[in-house]
Amino acid sequence: MKAFFRRYPEITLAVFAIVFLAIIVAYFIWGIGDVVAGVNRAVQANVPVGANTSFNLEGAEALHLPGLAKPQ
């Protein structure tokens, strides 16, 4: 094995470079996919389909907080 490395150093280095480059590319693609999945989870709405979202204005007026209820 030692004789092979001494006889073909360029081929050995080229193979190592290709293997390490493939590992770096795989980690890069995995990382980008993980970031995209995380952003997708962060911006995904968790509202069930058909849910009616509304504001309870009467309840807000009952709190008597300035600036929250309708202006007079």
C-alpha cells in the first residue's frame, strides 16, 4: 500500500480531493435543505382549514384600555 502511494501520488491526491469535495457538497445540500425546511415550518400557518378568524371588539371595549377601543 505504501508503494502504491509513492508510485501514484497525483492519483491518490486526486481521489482524496474528489471524495472530500463530494462530502462537502453533500453537507452543503443537506444544510440548505435543513434551512429551507426550518423556514417552511416557521412561516407555515397553523390555522385549521375552514376556521373563522374574527376579533372580539365588544370584549376589547369592555377592557377599557386607551387606544384599544373605538375612538370617540
